[in-house]
Amino acid sequence: MALYEKRTYTVTVGKMAEAQKLYAEIGWPALEAGGFARNCVGYFVSDTGTLHQLVHLWRFEDDAERRAFWARLFADEGFKPFALQIRPLLRDQEVQLLNPAPWGPHP
């Protein structure tokens, strides 16, 4: 059964445009170049509720694959420059692991 990981990053107020630019110009291209993008279900930006949040949804076959994925990603030389630039813009991070319900669609 697949495992989904929802990562929610709260961006410092006033820094969202800079964070989005970094993702578009450096982060996402590095994920694609390293072969990491295939696990990404989607990226989202909050518009209501808690604002200034970037939400990522990732899909893995199991927890072992998830842990290996993040270890490889943060060791990736193409991704490191992005990680170093985005971290100062982030105020908070929440990680939630989700198991798919036995009914309905599963991306």
C-alpha cells in the first residue's frame, strides 16, 4: 500500500514571492534533474485558512522508500543550493504521513 507524505512549510510573511521564485527557478528544476520529481503528487499554495504556506504532497511505496528518498535528495549536489537559499525564508515545517483510505481514487 502506498504512503503519502504531506509537507507544509510556513513562509515568513512578505517572503512568499521570493520562495515561489526559488522553487520555480532552482528547486523544481533540481528535483526534475535528479529524478526526484516523479514522487511528487503536487505543490500547492494556501489561499484561505492559514496563509503563507507551501504544501507538497509526495507518494512513496513504503516508509523505507520515503526515508531513502529524502536522504538522497538532501545529499544531491543539484538540490543543495536551493535548500540553503529556501531555509532562511521558512518559519515552520510540518510533516504528516497519510495512508490511503480503502475507497476512492489514489493518485
